[in-house]
Amino acid sequence: MPEFDRIDLMLKEVGPASTEIEGIVRNGNVGWEIYFKRDIELIVGFDVDQQKLLIAAEVGLPNPKSRPRVYTALLQFNSMREQTSGVTMAIDGEGTVQQFFEINIGVIETPTLRAVIENFAEKVLAWRVAIQESSSVGNSATNEEIAMTPGIRV
């Protein structure tokens, strides 16, 4: 069975098994969109050449006054690769924070895929809280404290 179809079958099992996932939509032969109850949308792509799933989500746009601090925290988070198990953060051209993760699909099974997807979504929520709190008036959290917000580390 081609790997894309194998992943598609696993995702068809992951959706109903999760209490947090509202739906999974396949986008032709390029990937999937996964919708969570807590206003989270994951985009999952499949890299045929590298045999990897590429998971992405939009986290949010920081308040203009807190952007330098949030962006510095993102860089610090990215430097902690061992602690984050490879989750990385970026910003798009408009300054919106994005979260990414890649996973090799060679030996992945349905329970592992479900855990990866659910944990990734939890990190999106944790980053949203961290960004929102960094935007609060009077917040004195350091960049490192933002990067180490509970729930962000894997």
C-alpha cells in the first residue's frame, strides 16, 4: 500500500478515537486538514521524497508592542531542539506566529500518530496563551520565561 494511503487510513482511525478532534479532511493527494474543538486547525502535508509528515499550525499574531519579546522567545525556543523534540516556531510575512513539526512515517503506528497530533495541538494552545500573556499590560516575563511556558516543552 502506498504510504500516503496508509497515513490516510491511520488518520481515519485517529479522528474518531480522539475526543478533541472535530474532523479530518483529506486534500486530494497532498495532505489533510485536522480541526480541533478548541479553534485549532492543523495542516498536515506528506513529503513523498523524504517520507515525512509535515505538520503546521497558525498560533496567532502578537500585539505590536510585545512582538520583539515574543520573536526573541521563539528563537530561544528553536535553540532548545532537544527539549522540544523538534517542534519549531516561525513567523510569516505579516508577523503571525507559526508552529511546525516533521515526523518520519516509516515505522509510525496509529497510536503514535494520534499522540503526536494531540500533543502538537496542545503546544499551539500553550503558545497562544504565552503570546496573549506577553501582550498583557504590565507583564514582565522574560523571553526565556515565555519560551519555557508550561505546556510548550515536549
